[in-house]
Amino acid sequence: MAYVSVNPFTEEPVATYPEHTEPERQALLARAEQTYRSSWSRLSYAERGKFLDAAADLMHERREELARLATSEMGKRYVELLWEVDACVAILRYYAGNAERILASRPLQVADGSARIDAHPLGVVFCIEPWNFPFFQLVRMAAPIVMAGNTVVMKHAPSVPGCALAVEKIFTDSGAPAGLYTNVFLTDEQSAATIADPRVKGVALTGSERAGAAVAAAAGQALKKVTLELGGSDAFLVLEDADLDLAVDTAVASRTMNTGQACAASKRFIVHSSLYEEFLSRFSSRLAALVPGDPMAPETELGPLVSQTALDRVSEQIAVARRHGAEVVTGGHRIDRQGYFLEPTVLTGVTPDNPVVRQELFAPVAMVFSVDSDDEAIALANNSPYGLGGTVISRDVDRAERVAAAMETGMVFINRMGDSAPNLPWGGVKNSGFGRGLSDFGISEYVNWKLVRIGA
């Protein structure tokens, strides 16, 4: 099979790329290992940082070109992709400037002699990344991994091959050595073989639960370090003292970012009963009024889903939810126009036995629930296999913090939607995976913290 991108707005093919052959895969792995051993791992942080700064300069220069490319391949609105490219630039600059500080040797107190821990790179790290943030997902993994002294072999999603090659070209054009950042177009079988390959010392995946389970099993069988950032069904809690204007504005933005195709987007809206009816009315009306259209056009408020498969999947989830008693307040159907568009959809009456309540809705589909207390809100929020992020809206920040502390998540946001920054850790618990990206944690995941103990 080939890697094929299809424009979700026009439904027309964009480009096709052949998968790498087995000899090509072997050669690329060999080059990545050779680059790690012969040069990259021996450079100082300052020398590595020069290449990342150069890559950041190139991404900034090419931001409009990159945004147009990704819009054509996965349908995200152009204005959102400009933000995404800018976020990548910030990540590259952050690690270029902070890796040495984060990974500095740390002295330890001992009774005699001295002791310290030093950070050493591991080697080749194999990353498997998704299409929904086609540049951000690559850069947020690659920047810390290579600044730590490792090399990266990157398998991007088959639907965004042009974006995959564009990021590889950024690193190549930065002057970085060949083999530092290697794009690969692999089958699932070749990916499994790459995980098992002794030249690969670590594995990182961002993707679905199913993919996470398969990759974790393969990495465990090969005794490889692995990090997983998987799905989410984040809860958005509106407490009884919430500013309803803030709650509605934040809820709409969180559920519609990237046309709802974000792992840490809010998907379950849990509202105190005293505010429920007004929140539901305003939230549903705002979603129903969003303007669909060409993701390149500035007036467009809702883009298409990434593929026909994605549209079919969420349409079936909505149908299943309705068969189990859920009510569709607004939306629920494909929009009758060119492109993979779904009406923004609000579901109510979703009971604990409804299958959709334990699934991820990767589309502009929201479930809204009514509760009578903070304790009931917390219990409902935690009644999920996922634990990526969550949001709490309340005028009383101390109260919101108490609620947030009880939520079983890797991240929580109070009176704001979920967002990221280079210095903020990213990741979850439960079926949302393990390990952290970005910040000091992200670069610390793929180093060997070696103890050095010296006698008196």
C-alpha cells in the first residue's frame, strides 16, 4: 500500500508516496544509528541548539507554505495551522535554549566522597505520530529527543505524507547531519520490526488506545522504553457559581478546535442543574450557528473532518448513542455539501450504560450532563477510562482547585480551555497513556540518568 493524502474539503487526492522497501528501512535505521554514534551524541548542547534554532527560523519563514500544505492534506482551518506552526517554532527555540539547563548534572548528598547523576542520550528513538496536529505532533517529540543527543526515526500518519516530508526537509535544510531526523513511510508490520530492532532504544506513540496497546506490547516484548499519549474524553465542569458567559465561550472553543479532532478537547460537559438549561440552550445555539466552508477562507468557522472514514465512524457513534436513549439536541447529520462535514452535534440523556459514554468522540460532538453537586460532578468526570485533561469553571478559584485535585487526569485547566506551551508538561493517566511530553519532563523521558559515585 502507498501513503495517500486526500483533501477533505474537495474530496480529491493530493499526493501519493510509496512505502519504504525493507532494504530502504534497514539503510535508514543504519544511518540514524551511525549519526548518533559518530557525531550527534558527541556535540555540545550549544552546537545541537544551533541546528534547532536554524530549523525554527525555517519554520517561521515557511509558515504560510506549511499551513497551506496541511490544510490541503487534513482539512484544518488555515488560521489554526498558522498558530500550530508558530507553536512549533516556540518549541524548537525552547529546547535549543533550555536543554543544557534541564539536563545539567545534579550533585547528590552522600556521607563520604561524592555522587552525581549525569544525563546521557539513549540512541535511536522511533516515534509514531498522528495526523490531527501534523506539524506540532512531530516537533514536540523530535525537539527534546534530539536536543538530548538522540536521533529520531519518525513515522507519521499515512494521510499526511506531505507534512511528514516537509518537517524532514526543515531539519535537512537546517544543516543538521543526515540521519538526525528520518521520515519513514512504513507498514504496520515494518513498524513492529522497527520497534524490535536492537538499534532502536526507545519508542514514542501518540495515537489511539488500540495503537497504544499494540505498541506498548511490542516495546515490552523488546524491553524498550516507551511513552504513550493516547485518547481522551475530557470533562468540562461548570460549577453552580460559574460565569456562564465564560463557560459557554470556553466550551464552544474547546469543542470545536480542529473541528473537534483533538485528544485533549473537552467532550463531556457536566453542568450544575441550576445552570444546565441555560448553558445547554446557549451552547447548542452557538454550535449550530457555526459557518462551515473552505478551511482556507478566513470567514470559515467549521472545517471538514479528516476523511470519509472519520465521518462514517462518528456518524455510527451518534447512531449508537441514539439507539441507547440519547437525544440529539442539535446536529447529528452530515452536512449536505462537498467535503467531509458533520453538523456540530449535542447529545443529552447519555446514561452510564450507553456505549458512547466510554468512547472518544473525535469530531464536533458534545455530551451534556446535569448534576446537583460538586461531588456528583467529580464522580461523573472520573467515570471514564480516559484521564488526559479536564476543565473547571467557577468564580471561586479555591473551590475549583479542590474539584480539580479530585479529578483523575494528567492535566487540569481552571477558567480556561486546555492549551499547551513548551514549558508546560503534557500527558495523561489511565487509558490516556503514560509519560509526559514538553517541558523539563519531555526531554527527561529519553535520557539515561546515570549515577556517578566517587570514593573519598
